[in-house]
Amino acid sequence: MQQPIPDRRSFVFLLRVLRGQAQVDFLPSAPAGLVFTVALCAAGWEYGVYGLCGTALGTATAQTLGVARDRVTTGLEGFNSCLVAVGFAAFLGADHLSTALLAAGGCMVVTVLTGAVGALLRPWHLPTLTLPYCLTASAMTIAAPGFTHAWHHGAGLAALARPAAGRTALTWTDLWHAFFANVAQIFFMPQWYVGALFLLGIFVADRRLGALACLGSAVGIVASWLLGAPATQIADGGMGYNAVLVTMALGGVFLATGGWSLAYAVTGAAAATILTSAAAALFAPSGGHTFTWPFVLTTLAFLVAVPAFPRLRKAGAPDLVPAERATPPAAAA
């Protein structure tokens, strides 16, 4: 007997939602999205629920507004809303009704912002990345303490930036905790075992991107250690998660993988690590958070610069013919 159409539609929608979760790490993969859900639940079942529901709401909003089908099918309309929902849960408290309502509103708003940012960046052929999420989440953290029905933590997040303090020497435990936590902190989770699950999900979908995530995590650790970041900030992943995203983006997602692009990605990852500290100091007085601003700003800047460097090639672009081998126009005629 043929399956009822509603059941098939529900299954297709579930696949889109799971791909949306996986797209946080550039993966249009439902299996990876399923592993990501398990990882969020390992941090707390509430985060797993917020992640799934947020991605579903963003995806449904995009479908309702008539966004291009290929974007919805591959999960490109779900990853910003996933991060918004989990971010609201992490910063406002997952067990409050007001948080759930605000997260739902944020997921719809970020879908609109995704369209707006996409329209602004399209003439330059640049991706939206997590810029819509950064805008929405920053507005939330800055505004929430001003509303008693939204903020339940007493004092707000605003504070003056202070010089780094504490030990800088890394123990072996700090190192391997940081290696996995750098991946987990993309979703605001500091637990190393959650990061291990996320990394497993990346490898399930794409071993090349999994290797790039590992490289980015290592670069984030080394760069922050060389600059003297406090060991506790390195160990909980707060200094290295932007480096993971930048390495994946420049090393194999938007640029063709190769020796030059890997060197370019590593340079970008180190720059994003420095920018992480700069963003933290910039947002501290207003109560904002770094989120993935360093990743967004670094990646967009490095992608804009690509045409200036002939040794780099965007993913999917044909190989360029060396000048000395190119056929002169006159001869071709």
C-alpha cells in the first residue's frame, strides 16, 4: 500500500531540518544533523529540543515565504535559526516560557535577515555565512537585560574589558579538552565530549572537512597560546571555535582545497583567533558577545581578497591556464 502523502512530506521536512542543523558546519547532510542533535542533547536535552525546533521554524518560515527550493532542501535556510534558538536558550535560560517565545520570534526574524543579507552580498558573490544570526543574537544579548520578562539572571552582561589574567601554561588535559571544545563552542557548549560528538558528525558527512576542522582547532590553540591567552579560556574552547569555522570555510568549502588555500585558511584562522579577543573587548561594555563575528568578518574579508591572488581558486571554478601557455587571441582567430 502506498504511504500517505502527509507522511512523506513530514519525512522530507525532517530531512531538511536535519540538513539545516548540519549546515552550521557547512554540511548538507541529514546523518550529520542527526549526530549534531545527539551532541546537543548530550549537553542538555533542552538544547537538543531548541536546536531542532529552531531549525524547523526557520525552515518552515522560509518555505512559507517562498524561498528558492534548493536553499530549503539543502538546509541553507535552517542553520542560522538553529544557532539563534540554541543561543537564546544558552543566554536567557532554556527553562523559561519567555525564552521559548523569544527564540521562536528570533528564528522567524533571522530568516528575514538571511534574505536581506543575501540580497546585499549577492552582487559581490559572497555567502551570508552566520551574519544574520550574529545580528539577531547580538541584539538579543544587548537588549534582553532591559526587559524583566526576558532577563532572569540579575545583573546584565555588560562589563568593562579587562586585561587577560591567570596562568597561560597549558597542561595535557587543557590541550585535548580545547581540541574538542573548540568544535563544541560553535554551538555555545564548552564540554569536550559534546565537541567530540560534533566532530564525529562532521567526519560522518565529509572526512575532508573533518580534517580541516581538526586543523582549525589546532591553529586556534597554538595561536591563542603563543599570544598568552589564559589557559582556562583556551581549554573551554572560547578562543578557538572561530578558527575552526574559518579553516573549514577557506580550506575546502568556498575555496578549492590545495596547498595555497590551506596556507590561506591557516592564516585566516590565526587572524580570527586574534579578532575573537578584539570582539570580546568591543562588545563587553554593551553586554554583547563575540558569537561568530570573528569568523564572519575574517571569512568575508579573505573571500573578497581572493581575486587579487591568482594562486587561489574558488570552489567549482575551472583551473586557470598559465599565461605562458595561453593561446594569443590573434592566433586563435
